[in-house]
Amino acid sequence: MIDNTIAIILAGGEGSRLQPLTHLRAKPSVPFGGKYRIIDFTLTNCLHSGLRRILVLTQYKSHSLQKHLRDGWSIFNPELGEYITPVPA
């Protein structure tokens, strides 16, 4: 059952309460603890749960989030049907 499951993550809120940090980026791409981002918590939970097909729905200032997904989460093997794909608004 888990092999056929697709996780959909809504990422990309404006983050008005985190205004100094979200001036140039979406809330999920705000740095946390060095090179990590807030979205890494959710992606790690998916990975540990066995979910290897993940769609990330981006909304607001998604460039840095898409760059982080491309550079930091390239561990999935598309030949095995594993992926993290950002889906723009």
C-alpha cells in the first residue's frame, strides 16, 4: 500500500509572522540550524515513513525552496519511482 502512496505537501506560505526572515523567501525555505530548512522536518518524516513519492506545492517566492529541493534532496532514485517534485502555483 505504501508503495502506491503519493505525499502532497503544501509549502510556500507568506509567513507574515516571521516577517524579517520571510522577506525574500517562503516560510518553508527559512534556514534552521545551519544548512537545513523548515521543510526538511516534513520531508524527513515522509522519508522515515517510507513515502518516497512526494509532491511539494509551492506558492509564495518559491525560488529558494525549489533550489533547496534540487540541491539538498537529490537522494531519490527516479528509476525506482522515487521523487520529490515541486509543483508551482
